[in-house]
Amino acid sequence: MNNSVANTGRLAWAALRMLLVLTVVTGILYPLAVTGVAQGLFHDKANGSIVKVEGEEVGSELIGQTWDLPKKNPEGENEVARPDPKWFQPRPSNSGYDPLSTGSNQLGASDPTLTKLVGDTKKAVAAFNGVPESKVPKDAVTGSASAIDPHISPKYAEIQIKRVAQANGLTEQQVAKLVEDHTEGRTGGFLGEPHVNVLTLNLALKDLAAR
């Protein structure tokens, strides 16, 4: 009986020591090591790729945002958002680019609701940018799976050039050069499609218009 109790005690103590060791290694040392490497080698990305202008945070390169005109009634919750013609506009977002509410609208490609929504959006985008509907690319009328994609296609950026140039008192050539400079190729040369980050493009546009 005494031997059994003693053996049980030794096993319990061994298990407790193992628990303590693993807790320190996996719960403290490993997270600290990973955090140290991330902060040392990938500081900006590890902290959310935050973009700052004159020391003030204006957004993240990883999360899209709206570029709308101020509300006529700040307290009007049901007021329809009006895109600001001065800025390049992002693709539609099911969540209004809320990073705490990601996900698509879950409507199937043949759903009449989605079909009507895409059709109405295409008409609005074409009218807003002064182009025929045939020129409106698919990312201008459909949201991403995450609803927070910060990028648009070069084609969507291109149909916005004339409108943005006129609204900011710039030439189309100046704005087209901005789009060209901010167009990123496929990741690694073969993954994904060429894309433009709306936030960084609009910040460059703001600098150019202020000159």
C-alpha cells in the first residue's frame, strides 16, 4: 500500500514537472521568440501594416476602407453612402469594410438578388465614372470573400482616372502615372493577379493634388 502511494506520488510529481516545463516552453519562451523574430524582421507586417501620415494612423495596407463624402446628417444611420469623386473607390464590401465582420453575402451566382445587385452596381459605377457598362470590370461590382480586400484591379483603377483627375484639378496623364506606379504584379511573379492598393494610391493622389 505504501509503495503504491509512493509510486502514485512520484508519477504525479513527474507529471506536474512536465506540465510546468511545457507551460514555460510553449506558453512563454516560444511566443516570446516568435514575437521577437516577427518584430525584428517583419515589424510593419507584424503590427498590421499600419500606414501613418504625419504621425497619425490613417489605415492599414491589409484592410480596405470606404472613401465616401461626409454624411449630410451625421446621426442618420440609414443615410445612403455617397462615394467621393475625388478618390479612387474600392470594390463593394458586404460589411462596409468592417474588419470585425468579414465574409461575403453568401449569395449564389444564380441568385436573382445577386444578379440584380450586380446589375444595379454596374450601372452606378458606369455612370459615376462616365464610362459604358461594358468597360466596368467584375471587381467593381462584386465584393471579395473577406469583404475587406484593400486592392482593386488595374482595369478598375483605369476607368476612374478621368473622374479623379477632373475632381482634383489634375491631368489624366498625371493620375494615370500614379496608377502605373502603384500597380503591383503577381506575387512571386505567378500568384494572383496584378493589383492596386487603394489606400496607398489615394495617399499619393492627395500629395500630388496638394502640390
